Amino acid sequence: MNATDYLEKHWEPRAVWTHLKWPKHQARLKKCAELVEGLSFCDVGCAFGHSTQIMAGFRPGDWAGLEFSKPAIIKAATLFPSMRWIYLNTAKELPNLAKQFDSVVCSEVLEHVDADAEFAKVVVEMARRKAVFTTPTIKVSDPGHLRVYDLGALEKLFKAWKHKIIREGPFFYIVVTHEL
């Protein structure tokens, strides 16, 4: 299932962005905003931009949202016109954004990606300072989830970089730090 199909067949009809108001998701987005460093940030897999806008409220700075669905980015630009939105056709275009942001957040996306190791690598490379990922700690009823990670799988996936993994509530937070 590609990003556009997922957003059009699951995210939009079920108004999943409304779940971002739930305390567990507010806490997740606040934690992500607290974990980033610098002044420029990118929210990879931003859907319609709600998560980007929420994190910008917790951590002021130059935020951009990035999505692999053109209709989603158009909607994000309509809903939040003062923010910066980036559309990429595929994750293969992510290397073009290497070192373009101080920090990158990729929250609740990794479990949706076929080639998760390749995807994690290019997302990490987008950041000059930190890349923050989140993923559920338990199986979630979501048609786009391809896997559930455990601590061992995450350690293996991120072993190439200086990182820490935090398990808090229903989420893992993986923080990759680049040496300055």
C-alpha cells in the first residue's frame, strides 16, 4: 500500500488525524519536539500536516512537513498555509535532502515501510544533529502496518549510528545523534 492509497483509504475516511488530540498522541508529539535540537526541523510522513503543526506548537522553529502523497501535501498546504510542505514522489528522493535540517522527526512511519533499513538510513542522513523516530511497542489495528518492532529489532536496525532507544507508554522513541 503506497502513501496515497493509505491516506485516501484509511487516514482520510476515518479522520485518523483527530486521534492526534488523544493524550497518548499529544504526549508522543510533545516528546518528539523535546528530543529534537536546532532551529530547522522536518516531519517525515506528515500526512495532512496536523502532527507537524502540533510539534511546531511544542517546539518553535522552522518546521517543514514531508509526505509521499501529493494530495496529502496539497491538503496540508490548504489547512496550514503558513508552514512549509515538501512532496517527494518516492523515498528514493530523500538523499536530495541530506543534511538539510538540524533535526528530523519520523513518527509512526517506519512500521509502514517495506525497505525499513534503507528508509531509516536516508531519514537519518537528512539531519545534521538528530533524527527521532517513533514506532508502536505493540500490534496496532492498522491496515498499513507491516511489522511490530521489539527492542532487539530496533537495536539491529539502528546499530550503525550513535543512538538511544526509549520505551515510554505504547511507543518506542529512537534518537539518532550525529557528532557535531
